[in-house]
Amino acid sequence: MPSDNQSDLVLSYSSWICDNKKQKSVLSCPIPEHVILAAGHKNRYWVLEVQETSGCGNYAEKHLTITCSKTMQHTETCVLKDVAVGDIIHLEGERVSGSWVIDNDSGYLVLLPDLLISGTSIANSIRCMRRAVLGEMFKTFDGGSKQMLNGSVVHDVFQKAAMSLDFSLGKLEELASEHVPLCYAIRYSLKLTQADMKQEVEEYLPALAEWAKDYLYTSPELSLVPSSPSRNESLSTVIVTDFVDIEENIWCPRFGLKGKLDVTAGVRIQRRGRPCLDRVVPLELKTGKESNSIEHRSQVILYTLMSADRRADAEAGFLIYLKTGSLHPVVANHMDKRELLKLRNTLAQHVGRSLTRVEGRSRMAPIPGIISDQQACKFCPQRRNCALYNRYQWLYLLTQCMRTCCVIGFLRPESEHLRQPHLRYFSHWLLLCSLETLTVESKSSRRGVWLCSAQEREKSGSCMGNLVLAERAAVLTDDVYSHRFQRGQGDHAPVGLLVGDRVVVSDQDSRFIGLATGYVTAVTNTTVTCSLDKNLSKYSLDMVFRLDQDEGAGGLTTHLGNLSMLMENTPTSERLRQLIVEYEPPRFIESLSSVLPRNAKDTVATILKGLNKPQKQAMKKVLLSRDYTLIVGMPGTGKTTTICTLVPALETVEKGGVSNHMEAALVFELLFQAGCSAGDIGVIAPYRQQLKAISTLLDVEAFRAVEVNTVDRYQGRDKSVVIVSFVRSHTDGNLGELLKDWRRLNVAITRAKHKLLMIGSAPTLRLYAPLEKLLAHMQQENMISFTVASSPGPSLGARLSRNMPA
């Protein structure tokens, strides 16, 4: 990578000897209370003063007066460029004779280290810094294409095969068959059939099988094989010995980086004339063209750099191109890493200073210019946001963007349909979201996860430390695991975590930061139970953990993504702009008789019987709406009841399976009355489409630990409370086969340890012989109650409950 001697840096100590004038200028910049400064390994310096001067060779320099003391009793001097007063910097390296030396051969300077930037964004900034900045801002807007969907599925197939250590063609085909049907919604939006997508995915499978034959260690007799040629010929042979993790999440405040490693693997490296070395390295999977490009190699270098915080320096990472099965070692020297961190600092500078003041008012700061490369911009996922921001800058900042906008004609279709009211709306909400993000980040304690000890954060109630795993994690669903942590003996620190809190898990000493994230499902004075996205049972049983509230999660990325889509040049977005931006009144139909089919009027009347007058009025207004209706009211007035009642109890048959949205809503309502933690509840349904409908409703913090699965997945397992949704609610004779299987029914109704709740349409269920016998028995034993009248009809439902001895 290119070098720039202008950024060589020398940091030398200077004592607190200065004249009164200088002391006054330094002390006039108080350090905010929320800022955490530190010396040593986690050093964080506050920039007190910046003076511009000319250095050797007449290069422009900035001399920084910095301190790691909140009282500013000790300062140091740092010489570099592109740093402003009030910035925080991390210095990486060693002090020699009382000075930090950061140059081409050693050391790094990390600007705003607590702002973690993804390795993908930094790699994207190599060719276009503007794309990387917009990508950090509009994180949810990443486009969608057939190539991206195929790539995602092939990634999943490789990762699942890796964790099962089985790359046989039969296993790969089995995994592909399981994953392709799960992408129904995206396939539908892209107008792809399941057969077409499966065919494209299967084209990768022979290469995956061949890759495993060439590089995967399968027996002691297997010899080392040549790796793909690389620039560094000292890496002559490599073989993968085991797979340590998939999608390993790493937060690395040491370098201001974050990322998810596709695969973390153990490898054996043979250098010419040297003994074998065993290392744990990142494997980056690529499904596109085998380019071995600078962007791809840069990603691997950054992943190698950040993973060095958790384990011995891997020295190398590897690119795997899944289309061909090729493996490319990527070895970086200090210069490569330094140049990438310089890119990271530039990106952090734009992201961390996204706001500016113009004539006393907050405005969005300018971002890097457009690269004006039609070929490079053609498939950029930030193309629309780039054009919007360009017009925004011209409209409000009066920069040179107007001339740029006129020159770049190929961007014009992305925003020429928008009028000034639309641009004002975009800029207004972009500014509001940015101000809100800034406020949240200034109050967020996420940086305390790595800068404060567990004991310090326990005092504020935002952490629970000194924890060990009480038992092995239990699998709830795919990629969700239940963990019970036990406090160390004699630890009586106050418990500040509550059920429903989002938490991040690290080790007690914050060396392994962000091992897993999830939610608290149960808390006592000595134990805490969480549902997490990683299985921590692989770590040593005596490893000590800490749980920190993760207040930095979420953010406003969904809002910004929706704001971007609102400006899209489509009929749907145009209609939304008319309603939301231009305040066009919503339209309504005159009467219900023109909307409802004749045979549905009685059903609607039955549903409305359970509502009070204002709720009925709201229901009718919604049914008459052509555009939208807002349901508002004070707490306790029945808004949730009204909205749930709106969901029709009509069975919907889709290509992905059968679902019943009223039953899904009933499951959601029952969970509020369950009387136990979410992790003790299981939901069973015979159809995957119903599982999807239920899971969508349960995608809230309080219920994410509820396990939703098919009957077959519950074989041999149990839960304290089980809810069964039978889905079917019609009497037309089209019964299907799943509910006829008495063995599946036996499994479904014997999974509950304490309470079983069954939801279904009694007239429909009586058409199935096994269920008819069950209903007859329960009715005879007075164990059944109906929530809706039991006359036949597609919208009927019944709740069957059974209390069991504890």
C-alpha cells in the first residue's frame, strides 16, 4: 500500500511548565464528565490544544497538547496532522527514551478509538470514501439482488458444513435444500422461483467439496498440500485442522475496529525450511469473482489485526473464493496495517464529526466528494443516498456540489423526481436522526464495557460481574442459546440487571469483548439467565464473565433506511410522499357494504361484539381506509385489543405454507399471562409459515427467548409452558396430512411440564380423527372452553387449556 511520510509521527513528553497565557487556553477547554481517559494499555488521550506549524521538508504539521488526566495535571506533546481539539486518540506502540515513535516501522495512532468502524466499511473506502461514510450512516440500506441472496445462502451452507465437519456432496445438497426455502420473502421480492435459486446455489457445491478435499485435515495420514500462490512465498503450504467459530463477533477498541469473521479456523502453516506452525486465523468467504482485489485483501488484514486482541498474532488470514474453491493467504506487513488504520481514521473523522455549525445552527457536515466514475458507481448500494446527499449539500451548505451535480448526469435519475419540499423533509429528518444519535452516543455506556472494570459499572447497576457458567448452554432455536450464570461465592454486589435488558457478554478482564449479545430472561441475587446469539459452552468452565447492559444497540438505522426508501423513484414511495411529506389527507370508502363480501358480514359483526363503542368506531374506520388510519388513545383504552382484533381469522395459504394470523395474535396475547420467564415457554405449530407469523409478532425484547418450532424439533424435549397452534380453520374437506398423524399429536401435547395451551378451530379439528378423540375426551373431562361461538366457519377459534401437576 502507498506510503506517506507526512503522517509519520513523533510523540514526546513535555512537562507542565508553560506561561500563564498557554495554561489559560488549555484549561479553558473543560473535559466533559462522560469522557473516560486512561494511560497504559487502554490509553485514551484528550487533545487540549492544536498548533499548526511546518516540520522538516516544509511539510505541514500539527503539534498537539494532550493529556490522559481528567485534572490535566500532566500533559504530553504529539506531532501529526488531521486531529482537532477535543478529539480522543489511542497510541499503540512502545516508548523509547521517553518518547512515542510512530513511523513506517512501528506503532499506530488511532483517532476516536471508541468509535468502532467495521472492516467492510474501511475496505469500501479504498476506492470511494463517500460510499463508506454513507454506509456507516445508512446501515440498513444495502440494496438487494440475486447475487447477494445466492451469496448469503452459499455462506450459510459453507458455515454449517464447517461446524459439522462434513463437506460431502450429499451433505452440502442437504444443507442447500434446507436454506433455500427459508428465503421465501426475498425470493418473492426478486421474482425468483425456488427451483431457479436452488439451481444457482448448487453450482457452488462441487467447488466446496473439492476445497475440503484439498485443504481440510481429515486424517493423520493427510499430508500438507500446496496453497494458492501468493505475494508472500514464505507461506508455502497450509491446511485447515479445525473450525473454531462461525460469525465470530469482535469489538476491538484497541484499533477502533469491529467485525464478524465469516469463519475462525485452526490452520497448520508450513514455511519452507521451517517447522510447522499452528495458528487460529480468520477465513473470509467470497462468492463473487475470484479477484484477490485490494478490497478483499484489506478486509482480511483488518480481521487479522482485530483478532490479535483475542489470541496470538495469526500473522496471516485467508480468502476463500467459493465459486472456484481457491484459497489465498493474505500476509500484511506493518505498512499495510498502518495505511488501513489511516483510512480508518479518515472514515472515523467523517463519521464522528457528522454535524457542523453554520450561522449558529446545526447542519450536516460535508462528506467526501463523488468519485465521478460511472462504472464504479453503477452498482453501488449507496447510489440513491449519494445523490440525495449531493442535492442536500447544494441546497443547504452552498458548496460546490451544484456544479458536481450538473456534471454527474448518471446520478440524476436517483433524485430528479424530488421537489424542494421532499428535499427539505429529507434534510430535516436526517439532521434530527443525527442529533438524536449524537445524544444517545454521548450518554451511552458502551465504551465502559472496555474502559471500566466490572466493579465500577456494578455500582451504577449497568453490569453484573464475577460470573461463571452454571451448566452447559441449552439450544433454544437456531443461533439462540440459553445460558445460566452463577455468581462467585461471597459476591454480594447489587444486582442492577432486569428481565428484558439487552446485554453484551465479555470476560471479566475485558480481553474478550463482545463474545455474545442477547437478553436477560431471569435474574436472582446469585444467578442470571440469558438467551444469547452464541454458545459459550466451548470456553473453559472456570472462565469468568461479565454482563453489561448494551445501551449502544439498535440506534436510528431503521429510521434512516426508511427515510432513504421514502425518496425512491417508485409509485409506492411517490404515494407515501404525497401522504407524509405533502400532507395529502387519507382517503376512505363510504360504507362497509361496498368492501365486505356478503358472507363476511356476520363474521365481522361477531368480532365487533367484543369491543366497546370507541373500539368499534376505530375498527370501522380502519376497514374503510384506502390509505391509512391512526389509532390513538390513552394507556389502557384498548389500542392493543383493537389492533389484534383487526387481524382476520382467515386462513391464508401461501407458497411457503399455511398460516393463521388470528391464532398467531392469540399466542401473542397468551404470553402476557403466562406467569413465567420467556425462556420457559415453547410454541409448537405444524406449519413453518405459521412459525414465521408467530416469530414476527414475538420479535420484541420480552419474548425473544420464547422457543418457536415444529413438532419434530421438540422430540425428546420439554418446556414448563407449551402453546400449540393447530392453524387449520375451515370445513371444506381440504384437510392436509400433518394433523392426521397421531404420533406428532402425541409429541405436541406431552412437551409441557406444567401447563398446556392449545389453540384451534374446534369444528375444523374434529375433522381429524386423532384430534376428534382428544377433543371428545377433554370435553367429557370439562377441560375445554371456547373463546368464540362454536358454529362452523373459517374464522372460528377455540382455546383448549390443561393444567398439569408440577
